[in-house]
Amino acid sequence: MKLAGGLPILCVLAGGIAGLACADIASPSRADRYEWRVPPGTADTLSFHWPSSRLPVRIWVENALNLPAHVQAGIDRWKDAFLYGEFDAVIVQDSNTADVLVRTGGPAKGNFAAIRLGGVAPECEGRTDLDVPSGSSVLQPPIRVFVNPRFDPATPGVDECVALTTTHELGHAIGIFSHSPSPTDIMFGDPVVTELSPRDRATAEAAYHLEANLSIGTR
């Protein structure tokens, strides 16, 4: 999934387990990881993670294209990536209380400062929109995730593509805002694998064990 551009891009990383701050947990030894911050390769990269005080992250999901099941599977995959329970999320029924909204289709124009991460997989496309006002270091929830099949949903392979795209976009929503350069990772720009790789796991751990410079606003 290729990085959509045009606006300054911001990232966020957070975590910790209940009752413990990230600084209290030794950073894991996993070394093989990719750059998760944006813009990569610059001195002023921005990063985000969900703080422990905001866990579990509340996710509302449109009941279409088997999305609720795919989102739950994606939550489980990302939760399992962490050694100390730094991330957790639950599906909620009320979109008005959600931190993340997951819908089908493409993003509509909105009255917010959209920072967009997205692209295409073999049979579908995904996009994650973040609301970060100009000059601000506060990400305003909800994060908006869109998953859109480019073919008839009944086409063979589309359901699998929706599943991997959902997991990929949830990776953006938890704070991995840059794409991996390797097709063996779920966070590759054009994802083809269905499970998180060791590098995806290592990257998520690193993101949640380094200080974030974006915070999350109130819903």
C-alpha cells in the first residue's frame, strides 16, 4: 500500500501494561525491524502509540464484507505481537464512543486535516485517515480506516484480501505509519502475506518502547 502524500505526515506510538509505564519495561531485544515513523530518514520524524491510559482502544466496525470478523482477527494478531501487553483493543457497538472507525468504501471529504496512509493490495485497497490540525502535536480521534474491494466481493480471493488489508490498516492505526520495504511483512506497501512477520512484531515492539511525540486527544 503506497503512502498517499501531499500533507505532512505524523505518527504515534504508545503502550505499556496496566499499572506500568513504558519506561518501566525493558525494551525487547528484537533487532530486525523497519522504520515505522514518518517521514522516514529525516531528523523530524513523528511517532505515535496508544498510551496505557487509553487501552483498550475502542473500535467500531461497519457490519459488511465480514469486516467485524476481520477486524477482530487483526486485533488479535497485533495484540499477540507484544511481549508485555502494551496494546489492546475491543470492538464497540456505538460509533460515537469509538477511537477508531472501520468502514467499507473510500474516504469521503471531511472538515478535518487528513493525513492519509494507504494504497492497494491485489484485489482491494485500504486507507487510514488521521486528523492532526496544522501546527498541532495532538491526533484527534477517531482514526478512520477504510477497506474497499476493487472487484465484486464474491470474486475468489477478495475475502482474503479484505482480511490482510484490514490487518495492515490496523497496523497504521496503532502507530506503524511507514511501510515496510519487504513483501514478507504485513506492513509492506502492497501486502500479500496474511500474518505478521517477525519484523512486523519487532517493529511494533520498538514503536511502543520509544517515546512518542504525538499525543491522542479526547473523543
